[in-house]
Amino acid sequence: MLKKLFQSFRLPLRRIPHSRRTPEILSSRQHSLHRSEISRHAVSVVERLQQAGYEAYVVGGCVRDLLLELNPKDYDVATSATPEQVRAEFRNARVIGRRFKLVHVHFGREIIEVATFRANHPEEDDDASHLASRNESGRILRDNIYGTLDDDAQRRDFTINALYYDPTSERILDHTHGVHDIRNRLIRLIGDPEQRYQEDPVRMLRAVRFAAKLDFEIERHSAEPIAELADLLDGIPSARLFDETLKLFLGGKAERTFELLLEYDLFAPLFPASAAALERNPEYAGTLIRNALANTDLRIEQGKPVTPAFLFAALLWPALPARVLELQDRGMPPIPAMQEAAHDIIWEQCQRTAIPKRFTIPMREIWDMQERLPRRQGRRADQLLENPRFRAGYDFLLLRESAGELTNGLGDWWTDYQEASDSERRNMIRRLASKDEASGAPRKRRRGGRRRGPGDSAPKAD
């Protein structure tokens, strides 16, 4: 694939500086990207802006992905026009963002994101503080200082994302040796790595995500500061970290991403309780999480739906046992201890990654189902089958068993029960009752018409 990419363009393998002021220009005969592969809406935005007298290019991840023969998820355009000037050119345009002003140009369901060339914020310029600012650690809070094409290239995060494609001339402008790094499968930050991570600590997560997605390595100088600066993620808003976590684990390379997060000490800032569980019981916690992520990758590869609720339920489950035991040691009964531990772990995780209620509610239901699945006597088994969370709860049970949890064959029983005929199901329930009688298990007494309290309605442990 990469051989096709560089048809006649060859770069010697050598150590290279982070950037250069004069871009390398690749003609259409020196790369494999064709205008026909670009979204026609992105091309029309670029041409419209060029006709209006502005510089404009298709830029970033879409150029990188097309060179690697991957399908881009979206298309970005960089231009010398300000957001207001872009909006004036398109009726279907809308200016968004405060921290980083952008324009979205709408074409039905496709959105072309247009950004004005950015420049570095002169730190001594107090007059520009309303346009760009940083906090005490160096993180960029606002970034609306505009500049030239070369300024913009130096402000981008990684060299492989700083390639500018002109669909009119079909040339690629490469200011930062991005083509060289694509050829050598490297993720390299532009500029000083420590400073760039301080500007935006999420770049550490992006480095891991791109390395996993593209099967690249993080270049040595770009990798060195990550573990030391990982705690900077504590200052990132929880809503943004939730979005970044979804990108990390729902891109089809979740298992590889997890290994890289562990390698660079980035898992603990995202999932502190789960990281502690990994230290206490690495074999069980690691197996459960890896199996869940491998299954997620497989479902994405097969085009099947994946819900963040199941993903987060799996990532956080290893933290539950120790918390439940801690509450039981204080005298709390098992079921309330399980419920309180689950509530506390989810609440704590939401402080780090703001998981919306539409996911935390089914997470709790999947966990609650683990307490209900052992209770199969009478009509309960059929009632559980009709529960909308049964399938997710059953899959989660199998996941637990795959990590070594002993459930006395519960997963196999439910597998057989789903496939059995009505008469076979009745026989399975009878055998359960006979087994209980043989073991001397006490029968549950009827409570007449007394109204149940919250404790009575909770499922009892097997």
C-alpha cells in the first residue's frame, strides 16, 4: 500500500527537524491522492474560497487517511478567510465554538468544517488576551489568533495531520515532513513535545489513538514526556474526556489502544478505580477488560452495533468486588453493598469522564442483571428472558466467566435455556428445584398481602 503511495517521490531515511519554513511540494505525479477521491462538497468549498481570493486547502486527517488508502470519516478545510468571511460566502454556513472558532458548512447530512489559519499567541501581548489565552500549566483556553499557512502548519498537533491538499492543482504541501513520517509509520509531534502536551494534554490521548488506529509507533521524543505529564489530564473537562474515551475505544482498535494507555500511564487518569483493580488483581481485571475490548473490536469489524453502556460496564466492573467487600466489612448486607458500590463507582467515574445518564442507567441495569440471573426458579427465568436488558446481561455474564469467574455453570444453563423448547425449559426448571431440595436449600415463604419494602424486592444471592 505504501509503495503505491510514493510512486516517484523518495525521501532518504534520516533524522529530520520538527519543521521547516519552506514546504515540500508534491505534484500529482508524486503521490497517489486523486481529486476524485475527495468529497465533492469539500472540493466545492475550497474552490469557492479560492475564487473569492482566499487561500484554501483540504487538510488534516482526511489527507492522511486517503494517502494510506483509508476512508476518511469527515473532511476539513483550512483557509486564510476569517470565520465571518467564510460565512459570508456560504448561505449554509454557521460559525461555532468559542475556544476555537470554526465554520460548519452544511450539505445535507455532510458537514465540511472550515478553520482559519492559526498562529502562535504572543505571550507578552496582553491586547490579544480576548482572542487567545492559556492557564497556569500552559493549557490553551482560547485560540483565535489568525496567521499564515506556514503558521497554521506549525500549530497542528502531528506531522501526519499537517498535510495540505489543493484539489485545483492536485498538489500536496508538506511543511513538517509529514509524508516522511507516514512512510516510516511514525506519530511525531510538531514542535517541543512537552510544551505541546502542556498546551493541550488531550494530545497524549490522540497520539495513542492514532498509533493504534494506523498501526504506527509514537516517535521517541514525542513519547518521552507522556508518562510524566499524564496527570495533566486531570484538568481537562470531564465532558471532553468522555468524548475522547469514546474515540479511543470505539474506533475498532480498542484492545491495542488499552495496551498503549497502560504503556504510557494514561489509563489511570481516565479510569482510576479500574487502574487500582488492575494493580490488585491483574490477571482477572486484565483478562476481563481485554476480552471486552476484543469483542468490541470484533463487533465493529462485523458492522454490529456497540453501546458505550456495555463498554463502560466492562471497564468499571473489576473495581466493584473490592468496594463491595469493603462495605460488607462495615456490616452492610450483600445486595445493598453491591448497589451502593455500583452507585459510588459510577458517580466517581462521571467526575472523570462525564458519562450521560442514557448510558449510566443501562450500565446499572446490566450490573443488576448479574444478581438476577442466578434466580431462575418458577416463572423467573421466562420473565428474565423478556427483560429488555437480558441479552446484555447474559453477554456480560459470559464475559465474567471468560475472565475466570466461577458461576457454577450459569452461563451454559442460560445458553441452553434460550435454545430449549417449552417442555425442555420446564424440565430444566424442575431439575433446578430438585437440586435445591437435595441440597437442603430453604424454600421461600409466601408473605401474604404484606407490601414489600425496598429491601424485600431486591434479588437474593444464590
